[in-house]
Amino acid sequence: MTVLALAGCSGGGPVPVAASPAPSPASSAVADDPPGALACGRIVEAVRAGTLMQPGVVTGVSASTATADAPVADAAVRLQQAYEQAVKAQGSEDEPDLVAAVSAAAAEMVSVCADSGLETAG
């Protein structure tokens, strides 16, 4: 806490002014506890809602793996790669197979989350 003493010409005593502490970055972000819970919660929600191919959903899952353990983070990388390939193939004859690969990668990630005890987390 910072205290600043101001003295005026009137001869009065010092007047303390306390500065309010800035919020820590961790307190403004959602805690990922246990690590990987956010990513697992997001992938489970996306699979249940059927929103995997909507813009931003897979990227959001991948972005939430910053503190996840290696199996969860690796599954998210595979999901992101499958999604990027499916998006690039939009309108081609390969698109259905590549969209199916996104679903398979998502199912694999849900399985990894379940194996890690994080399937219902988030």
C-alpha cells in the first residue's frame, strides 16, 4: 500500500492518502484449477452443443490449454490442426472427411479429459 503525506500552508498535520492496489492479472482471469479444467469444460460443452465447426470454438479450446497437462494440451493441438485442415478444405470433396476428423479429434480430447478426471470440469 502506498501512503502519500500532503502538508498544506495552513500548518495542519499531514493527510494520508492511500492508493488502492491494482487487481492482479490472476484475479481477473478465470482460474484453471485443476490445470486443464477450462479446456476440458470447453471441449465437452462444444461437443454437446455441436458447435465445433463454428468460428472461434476450437481456437477457444486451444487457447484455454495454457496450464493444461501434456495429454490435454496435445489433444487440443491435434484438434486445432484437424479444424484448420477442415476449414481449408471448405467446398472441396475432402471437406466431409476432414470435418469428420475434427469430430474424431474432439472425441479423442474428451476421452483424454475423462482419463485425466477432467471430463465434467469447467
